[in-house]
Amino acid sequence: MWFKHIPVMLPEVLYYLNCGPGKIYVDCTLGGSGHARAICSKIIPGGVFIGIDQDIDAIRNAKTVLKPLNLTIHLFHDNFVYLPEFLQQLKINAVDGVLLDLGISLHQLESSGRGFSFNKDEPLDMRMNAESSTKAEDLINSMEEKSLRKIFYKYGEERWAGQIAKRIVKQRRRKAIKSSRELAQIVCDAVPKKVSFNQRIHPATRTFMALRIAVNREFEMLELFMENVNDLLNPKGRLCVLSFHSLEDRIVKHRIKALGKGCICPPGLPECVCNKKPMVNILTKKVVRPAENEIAVNPMARSVKLRAVEKI
Ligand SMILES: C[S@@+](CC[C@H](N)C(=O)[O-])C[C@H]1O[C@@H](n2cnc3c(N)ncnc32)[C@H](O)[C@@H]1O
């Protein structure tokens, strides 16, 4: 299988991860293994690489791409929230670096056949992990109108969320909505023609993104993961996160700000009584964005934001 995906901000990711021979690294979102392969090449000889993805296609691809490397490699097909359990299984207490490259791979979007794209006529599935229980068609055909509206508005920042949810509910009374093309058409019909004509993006872009986030519970998983990740790093260990959605970036930003914060005593006390020390150095005081020439060759990099910390 040829796995389509260009790794985003690769030189910057390698810089912030500070990989070196003999170190232990985790890529929590293998995708096409573009970042993974580059990380592996930097930790030879003697390094240990742990790769995770909830999509079995990514794991199969990683086996082909990474196995020829002369390195200890462990691959896990599951959600990255289980990283603490995987490290326990491997009897590894802490690692030197963790990468999260969130969102969707080009393979999932264009060739997985799971209805991620409004440009294709595929079953409305959108599960990154084919073993999880809820598909996009389950949500679309069973959720209350107000819950659908909330998802489209919150996760998709969709201005026409109310009209789209209403149209979906009207349509599904006649016949269950089963395919990505059907859903894309319903969204196009719900958005005023003048608006959709003037938009830079396809009218269904935001609805599809919101639905994918809801199906895979992407933000809940990220919040859970960010709670504990610092405990899994060695001193001077690095965490690097690439996010593609403003709410995703907000989760990362708030958590690393909290980890980087020292004394929390109220102002005016003569001396610190809380004894709280910062747990990380924030390496990206301002969010890091891709260069224009990267966006020109890889439009998927357009909205990416990079944040990184080093454990103290
Ligand atoms: C943007 S792609 C990663 C691309 C990769 N860095 C590369 O260089 O090819 C994101 C990947 O993360 C996976 N993913 C997203 N959320 C996940 C989660 N909570 N647990 C495990 N894998 C996840 C997706 O299945 C997808 O394959």
C-alpha cells in the first residue's frame, strides 16, 4: 500500500524534539510514518521507537516503512490516551520525546473509503478506528436536531449550523442518510446559494470536519492525554504538538501554560507559600507556523500550529 501523506513542518518538529542516538521517542499519530521515519533515523544506533495510531492502515504502513530500520520499534494499534499503559507493558518508565500530529491524514481523506471527504461517494463512516462503535451515519441519523446544531457550531464553527441540522432532520425522516455525497448535497441545499457561491471553501467543509471530530471524540482524547503526558517524560524530555483546529490548539496552549506556571500565591504576600515550581520550559513562547513555501507545496499545512515544551 502506498500511503499518501506529506509530514508537516518536519525540520521544525525534529528541531523541537531534539532527537539523538540512543534516545526513546514516541510518535502518537503515525499516519504515513513521515515524521516517524525521520525520528527513527535520528535515534539510531541504540534508540527505541514507539509508534501509535488508532487506524490499522497506519500501523500496516508503519510495519513496511519502519521495520527495515535497524532499531527497536514497538507499534500499537490504539488510541494514544493509552500511552501510559503501553509504556508499562514495555517496562519503560519515561521517554525522551513525544510527538502528536493531530487531525487526519491524506490517506484517510482521499483513499480510506470511509466517507471523510465531501468530494467522494462513500459510506458515511468517518471512524479512524474501524473497531470503535459509532459511525458518522449513526450520529447523523439519530442525534437530536439541537445536538447536531451544537456539534456543527462548536467543532466546525459553522455559521449555518442551525439550517444544516434542520435540513438533515427533515431529510432523514424520508430516508436514512447513508453516504458522504448525500450529506454533502444536504449541506449545500441548506446554505443560501449566494453564500456558498462566494465562499472560498466547499460549503460542506466545516460540517464534515465537525462530524469527524465528534465521531472520533478528538478533543476529549486530547484533553485526557495532555493531563498526564508530562509524567511520561524524562527530565529534558520534549513534547511537540501539531494542531489544525483552534479549539485543539487552545487545549494544548492552556495545558502547557499551566505546566509552565510557577508560584500561584495571591499578589501581595511577602513570600511564596505555595512552593509551586514550573514543570516545563515552554520552548515556543509564540506559536510556530509553517513557512509560506511549505504551504505552497502542501496545502494541508495551511492551518497547522506547533507548540513544544521541555520537561524541567
Ligand atoms: C495528520 S496524521 C499524522 C501524519 C504523520 N505525522 C505523518 O508524518 O505521516 C494523524 C494520524 O493520527 C491518528 N490519530 C488521530 N487521533 C488519534 C488518537 N487519539 N489516537 C491514535 N491515533 C490518532 C490518525 O488516525 C492519523 O493517522
